[in-house]
Amino acid sequence: MHAKQRAWLWNSVFVAVLIGLCFAVYSSGKRIDYTWRWDRVTPYIINTDPLSINAEYTGTVEVSADETQLILTPDSGEDPIVITDFNVLSVSDGDLVFEGDTLAEQHGWRIGPIVDGLIVTIEISFYSLVIALALGLVIGLMRISDNPAARKLAIVYIEVIRGTPLLVQIFIMYFFIGTVLGLDRFTSGVVALSVFTAAYVAEIIRSGIQSIPPGQMEAARSLGMSYPKAMIYVILPQAFKRTLPPLAGQFINLIKDSSLVSVISITDLTKAGREVVSGSFAPFEVWFTVALLYLALTGALSLAIQRLEKRLSASD
């Protein structure tokens, strides 16, 4: 009974601290005379306002008999424009319209720029995570190799990448290497994040492999396994279990570091937030929303890895 009361007491302290933090944020907004307008942010997440479809050229409108298709024939001789994705017509068959006139409206909900940026962040993080894990595994194995050239190349790679800022690497990747190889912004951002994260992953994998007792490799070789087979079937599975927590932390850092690709004009979650701030004039609401979305991504990844860790520990 005493233990339950103690747990209830500390849970109450936890809730009180959270309430206090929320009150501190609210009081700070009042102190600087800031009016919270969360309604300004909602359309940038999910927009339900009607979308106007405007004429791109001056021309004549032709409407199908069932009013499900609209054809704009430009007076300039351009190819006719066919529009089918609309709900409400604003013109009639044979009308003369000018550039910029409203032809129809599209009703329903659609995702806003913040959600678009979130999707880009997820794509960049996913591709970078997969590439970094594969590249880090190769570099980590090179790091413990008996081949002096492979080992020294791995050491140079790790020290150079870890010794220079990610922001500088993104600039070099996009403006120099990307220009030489013809890479677009998205690819340059993914490669830069992958190369940066792989250096840390390599050291994590190297430490995990070296934490396995040497007798494990010796036992596997004595059973007739080759070195690659012993590494794949005996050493790496054990090392993976031991390195899962630090790998999780590194992958969470990868998601947060992905915000830096906005400097090369990739419209990720951070850049979308900056654009929305300039249009909504609600900086606090937008940045709190962006922070919560990043927290949701990192929290989901952390929860998934915790469940994987429990399943792997149960299989021992």
C-alpha cells in the first residue's frame, strides 16, 4: 500500500510539472502581449477551403453535356486545356474568359504545406537511414579489417566526417559534388545526411563487434565456417542487439539533422514552417506545431526500436 501511495505521489509531481510548464509558456505569451491564434495554422495543415481553378489563357470555354469536363480553347492558338477535377462550375458553355478568371471550384480537404514538408522530411530521413546503415556497416567492417589500406581509409573517412560540421558537408555536397555529378537537391541532401550519419554508425557497429568475446569467432571458425559466414551468422546478430540503443539515438539525431537540408531549398518540415510563418503571421503557433511533428516522428521511431529491442531480448 505504501508503494502505491509513493507511486501516486510522484505521478502527481510529474503532472504538476507538466502543468507548470504549460502555464509558463502561456504566461510568457501574455507577458510579451502575444495573442495566440491557432486557427491561422490549421489551414496550413489540413485545408478545407474551396480551391479556385483559374484560366491560364484568354479563350473560349466549352462544357460537356454532363458538366463533368471543361475545355478552354486559348485565343492565342495554344493547345486546348482539359479540366475534369472540379465540383462546381463558375462558367457556362461558350463563355469568353480572360486570363485569371475563375472557371470552377474544387471542394474537399487537402493537405497543407506543413504536411507536405512533413512527408518530405519522412522521405529524406527514411532513405538516409537505410543508406547510412548499409554504408556504416561496410565502413565499420573496414575499420576492424586486417587490411591496412581498408582500415586506414575507414579511419580517415570517420575522422574527416565527424570532424566537420554537417551544414558545411551539405553545402559541399550540393554546390560542388552535386554540380559535378548532376545531382538534384533532394538527392544531394540524402547523400550528405547518409555520409554524415554513416560515420557515427560505423563506430557504433565497430564497438559492438569488438564487444563480442573473441571466442565466439574462434568457435565459429572451428566449426568450419568461413570468416564472412561467421561474421554474418554469429557475430553481427549479437552485435546488433548490443548496438541497438546507440543506433536508435543516432537515427533520432538523423531525423532532427534533416532540418538542415532546408538551406539548399528543399521544402522539408523546417522550410515549410518558415514559409508558413511569413504567410500566417503566427510564429509561435507554427514553430510549436513543427516541434510537435518532429517529436511525433522521433517518438514513433524510439517506440518502434524499444519494441524491437524487447522482442530480441525475449528471443535470447
